[in-house]
Amino acid sequence: MPRRAVIGAASGVAAAGVLTPAVFAVTGSDDATPADAPAADAARDGTGSTARFATTRTEDTSGVTEAAVGFPLSYVGVRLPAGASDAAIRFPDADQDAEAAGATADWRTLDPAADCGRANEGATLVAAHGASRFELRLPEGALEARGLAVDTERGTPRTQRVPDSPQRMRGTRYLSRAEWGADESLRFDENGEPIGPLTYYPVQAITVHHTATTNDYTDAAAEVRAIYTFHVQTNGWTDIGYHFLIDRDGHIYEGHYTGDDGIPAHDAEGNAVTASHVGGMNSGNIGIALLGTFVDQPPTDAARASLVTLVAMLSRFHGLDPQGQTRFVNPVSGAERDIRVVSGHQDWMETECPGAVMYAELDAVRAAAAGR
């Protein structure tokens, strides 16, 4: 059986999880054991598991400054026009729980820099916490914004195949795309053709990001699905932009699709698939994103430990010194940059990503990874 489970027939648009498959603790060691999973979540048949996920519901809200959708929102994705630095959003119908979680009726300024938006034309993903309406305020004279209302948690359940045993890459436990409920149909056009080619290049660098989403999520896999949907449907990318993601409990998620021939993010020769996480410098550059926002607070110990484990494993695999410097040469454009082998997104371009607190911890991450 290939390292990724075969995706079964799925209905609807994008995957999201009301009922999730078994989730396993990630320790980075060979003796990690699966956590107990609710029996109703997966039906074992000897060749894999059938897991249920909620079909993601989306509504295009581009060009409007006020929208009421017919379902509770997990997120609102907004791609701001140039110069809309004073844009803001609010949720007028937010209930007490949503207010407590941060989706308030008060105006919240959208900060493209914190959300990596200056590297992505002002794109940002705002947690809605179940609100069903939002209002967007743009500065006078700004052009229309692109928008996407997303619910990854409450749609009609669908089923797909997931692996029957923990998945590992060179000893490190991870959750495959099937296990977090990726809807692989998003990667194809209406004719069933891939919306973009897979290209692979030798790895020269590893870049750390934060997703600039909420820190108090209740379903991490649903967060990953929301990011995937936003990256494809609003940003216009071919897949989720990161190679790997890490949640606050230390679970590592497989990101960009690469097929079944190599370890996640790689082909059979050990080259990394080109993703979309550092504008103009993506080829040969692995992107790891921590779920959450780390401008004013640190990641959890579990998330940090898994980041160290992943950086150490990838560095060994590619013969990189996690504490070293490199002359990065884009294999496509020829553009060059002197950069740390393990860098933060802000080392490449103007952005706050991965957040000031996370960025300050990168030296410790490099040292810990080098010591493995």
C-alpha cells in the first residue's frame, strides 16, 4: 500500500471535519503510539479506515462590503486591493461565544503584514467563530476586495479512505492529507485536469511561517482545510501553500500534494515539490507553517518540539546545516539571496511572518535541530 491512502469518492466542495479520523500524537520518535479515537469516527476493514468529514461550504463574497451567508462561518478570506492598509472587518451577528472567541461586532483592522499579506497581495484569513454575517470596511477610493466565506466544520458529512496505521517519514509521525481530510478535487479543473504541474528541485533552505490564524481553534484539521480552500479558491494557487503545518498539540500535517513515490513534500529522488510560501523564492525552499499567530505570544512547547524534530529530520535528509548560511539560487529564475539555511518568512520579504515572538525563537530552534 502506498504511503498515502487512496482517496475514495467524495461529495461536495472541500473537505472539512465534523467527525475526524484518529489523530496521533507526534513525538518524532519511532515508538510514538496512536491516541485513542472514537469508534464512530472510522470503520476498520483490514485495508484502511473510512473516515467522515464535513463537506466544506463556500460562498464567493468578492466585490461586496456586506454579506449574509446561509451557514455559520469558520473563516472569511479577504484579498485586499492595493493600498487598502486601513481595511477592517466585523461580524454584526456574533453571539456571546463568537464574541469571546474574537469574532466581535467591533471593527477589527486587517493587517496584511501580520498575515503575510504583503507577500501575497493583501490576502488574509479571518476567524468568524460561527457568525453568519460580516461587514468589510475599505478606505475611500480603494477598489473591490476579493472574498470567500468558508465553513469547514458543519457541512454534510462525507467519507474518504485514511491509512489504517500511523504514517511516518524517516521516523517522524505525520498526518497525511487523507487524515486531515484534504479534498483532492480542488487540485483539478472542471475537465479533471490538474490546475498546475508538479515541479521538484533540490532543497537549499527551510522557511518557517505562522498561518496568522486564530490560536484558540477547536479543530486543527479544520483549520488546515480552511487554509487549503482559501489558498486554492481565493489566492488562485494550485494547492495549499506550505509543505508542512504544525498544530499546538505538536501534530505535523502533510501539506502540498506530491504523489506516492517519496516521503511527503518530495519525489522519489528526494527533491522537494515547489509550493507557494515565499514569493519568487519557492523552488528548492521548504515551507513549514505553525498554526496560529505568534506576534505577541509564543507557540506551545509541543509545537516548538515538533518544529525542531521536523527541521532536524529535513536537514539530515538534505545534508543541510540548520545553523548555517547559504547562497540560495532560485533554480528557475536564477535569482540569488544570502540567507540562513533555516530562516523566517520575514528574512525573505516585508512581512511580520512568522511573528516577532516565533522569529526570536528561531536561533534556539536551529541549535536544537543541529543537536539531534
